[in-house]
Amino acid sequence: MRVKFTLTMDDVTVANRDIDCIIIDWIDDVNEQEVVALSHRWISTQNFLSQSMDGLSRVGESSLTIEPMDNTSLESPMM
């Protein structure tokens, strides 16, 4: 299934640089088991982001949104 992920991180330190907010969106083809595994790691692993991203040393608050997409939402309108 096609899924849109949106990761929002507030009050972040990357490579010793303070950043107010970072938003990362991506679309991926994943199965339901992969979504469940990612959600579980997100919820249960302390410091999940700093362990997963090079240079990231601190995150004040973060959220991960996972939205299933239908195939037509990726198609650009014809002009």
C-alpha cells in the first residue's frame, strides 16, 4: 500500500546547530506489517530519532503522521 509519512520535529539540535522546526514528508510503498513495526518502534524506543538520524542530538517534541493514500492522489492534474 502507498503511505504518506510526515515527521515533525520541534526544538532540534543537528550538528551542534539549533533549529526551531523540521518537517520531513515522504511517500513509500509499504505493507501493513512494516507500518505496524515502525509505529511500534516510534512509540516504544526512547531516542528513536537521534538513534536513527546522523547528526541529530536533541529533539524537544516530535510527531509522526502515517496516512494511507489512494493511487489517484499521486497523479498530477492534466492542464
